[in-house]
Amino acid sequence: MEKFMKTCYECKVDVIPVVRIEEGIKLYGLKCPKCKEEFYTSSQLLKLERFRDKPKRKFGKLGDATIMRIPPELIKKHNISPGDYGICTSVEDGILIVPVKEK
């Protein structure tokens, strides 16, 4: 992350890079070693806000499998029916599931 500030506004001490995990999201910012104040760009805070606005589901257990229920609005939007498949792919931020109709 490129520094957007060099010194703490209050203490005038050089800030250091910091990575904070908030609700599972990595936020990159700067921290004052003296007063412990943390500073984040608006783009980092927007990343967290976008995550907070999305519906969240807990993982569960069914036998040996780990499961997750899909919200009804997504089922309807993507026309998912029982018996359809989901192709799972690992992406940088998590897992992408692409619904595929049963043939």
C-alpha cells in the first residue's frame, strides 16, 4: 500500500503500515506508534462497507460435508432448482460458485 500520509496528524510521529482484519476482510492502513491511532483510506473503508451490506450465512455440517444455505433472493435471481449443480472455484477473495442447470 502506498502511504497516503507520512506522519500522525496529532503526534507528528512517522506512521507505520498496518494490516487489520475486520469481519474477515483485510484492511490496509497506517498506525501511529505513539498514540496508536489507525488511519485508512476511503477505498479501504468502502471495501468493508460493501461486505457489511451483503447477506451473510453461517457454514453448517451435514454428515461429513460442510454446507451453506443460499438466500431465497439469490435462488430466484439465478433460477436455481433442486438437482442443479454449482461449480466451485477458488478466487482471491474466497469461493465463487457458478450455478449450472441439471441436464
